[in-house]
Amino acid sequence: MKQQSITSLPASPEDERRNRMIKYSLAMGVRVICIVLMLFVHGWWLVLCAIGAIALPYFAVVVANVKIAPRGAQVLRPGSVEMYRNTDGESK
């Protein structure tokens, strides 16, 4: 079994949940803004805000459920320690 490096481990469940909640909350905040703007805009802006208010919940759930991949390259485990002796007879 391959041993995992600390840099190759996935994010903790708490960090992952917090990141998903932030993404979802931002998308729902934009949706609320779209709904409020629908009361004040006319023409194509009204259609654009309506599409945003209808489509954002779906995209918010999809984006919030994307798994976070570990960042950076995988760190290899170092080899064994080698002892070197002084060959000229002096001790340091």
C-alpha cells in the first residue's frame, strides 16, 4: 500500500464543507440580487435577471458539490540517512 504524503491528502471535511457553503451562499446572494432587480428593470434586463434567478440554484448546487483536488505536486518520501566518515583521520 502506498503511503500518502501530507501534501497529497484531500482537504479536511470541515474545510471542504466551509468552501462549499461559501460558494453556495455567494450564488444564492447573486440570485437574490437578480430577484430584487426584476422589480426595477425593464426589457432585456428583466429577461436576463429572470434567467439568472431561475438558473442560479441549479448551477449553485453543481458548483458547490465539486470535489476539491489537492494542490501542488506529490512530495516523494526521502530515502535513508547515510553516514559519512572522515577519511583523513582527523575528528571534527
